[in-house]
Amino acid sequence: MSRHRSNPDAADLLFDGPSPERFAPGPAAQSRSESEEQLEQSAAQLGPWVQGPFLLGEDLRIEGRLRSDLSWRTIASELSSDLSGARVLDLGSSAGYNSFMFAARGAEYVLGCEPSRFIEQARFLEAIYGSGVDFQAIAWQQLEPQSQGRFDLVHCAGILHRELDPVGLLARLHELTAPGGTLLLGSMMLADPTMAELVRFVPLGYVGDRDWWWVPGALALSAITEAAGFEVDRRFGEVPGPPGEFDTTSGYLRATRPAVPHGAGSGLEAGEVS
């Protein structure tokens, strides 16, 4: 958390895309009748924060452990500046930075899914911003096209390498993506090019994080994604991963669910609905 005097030039350095005012308190915040001191106390109680920065007031900003504004630039480069009419799923939304940005680009409906404690941070911010994002404390296993519908854009980052069933995750994402829709899949990957076609099982975690399970090579990740029924368009946004027992990179795949399925379809589509 930090305090600073609002400066348009400085703010423009922090936020790419929509203007910084998109993150400034508006009528929703005023209806809470909370001072900046109260907002600061509430935000501190919800910490620690991974995502950020978030503007709460004229001179109050939440600093996260990660620079979400910089990672957003990577995502934004793959998107239209106008998402009007689009249904967007942000899976693993954390405090909601990307969800808010999807809404700021005009998405008709944004569903931010976060089963961890970070959902409370997202709801706190939504009460301030009034963006209309639908934040739900549900995991991917609870999402079904019969209930939540299908989405024109699915964003899923930081989840696959933490799942015991990465193939099941991708199959569900395929079900949730509308025909012709786009998947932006972010994951840790093996940095060693000689292991690009392999997947490494990590039974003891990585750099003390015991929630790491599967780390695929880049080609393996593409192959699994295509086996789930997507067409992989390209990789983008690769940066070095956290230093640990083996070298990793963090990056994205951009994939499309074909408007017309190829052949008889994938064997992973048992849950497919028309």
C-alpha cells in the first residue's frame, strides 16, 4: 500500500489501455461512505496482495507483489481494443486486475472465477469500481456450459501447472469456449529446448511451492491443448520463470476453438454439449 499525489503523467506510466480514471473510485465508492483512511485499513486487512497496482483514491494505491499492469500489456497486445458484445471468462482471476480491464474494453459480461481468499480482494475492489464484473468463488471443475454458458474469450493463467489434472482442465476450457472463440492460456513451461516435447511431474513442488505439479515443455503444452480440441495459433509473451530446481519460462498460448469441429472430434470431449 502506498500514498502518492495523483499525477496524470505518472498514472499513464502505470496503466496501459483505458485511462487511469477507470480504476479511480466513483459513485460505487461514494455510496460506501468510507474515507481513504478506512479504505486503506480495509485493503490492509485483505492483504497480502499479489496483483496490483490498484488506485483506491486520489492519493492511495495498492501495490501488489506482481506488476499486473505490465503483464496486462502482454495480454492486451492479443486483444481487440473493443470487446463490445463479448462474453469473457477470467479463470483464476485473483484480485481481478485482468477482469476489470476486460470490462474496461467493453465486454458485455465478464465472469471472474477465484476459489481462494483473493476473491475477497476482488469483491472489495468491485464495490469501489462498480465495473459490473461477476466475481464468483468457484473453481474450473464447477464451471459448465449448461450453467455459465460459453465464452468468446477465455483467459486462464497460472493454473495449469498447479493442477493434478491438466488434461481435464483443458477439456473443460474447450467446452466453455464458444465455437470460433479464443483461449489465452498462460502457464509455466520448461525452459530447456531439449525437453520441449516432454512434461515434467513435480511431486515435491518448486522453490518451496508445493502446489506445482506438472510443468510442460512448450511443444508438449501445444500438443495437449490441440488434443483438447483447440487450434494453437502461436506462443507469445515468454519471460524467465522463477529460479528454482530447474529452469522455467512463463508464457502464453493463443488458441482458437474451431467453428466447425475437425473430423469426429477429440476423445477428450465427453462432456461436450451442443
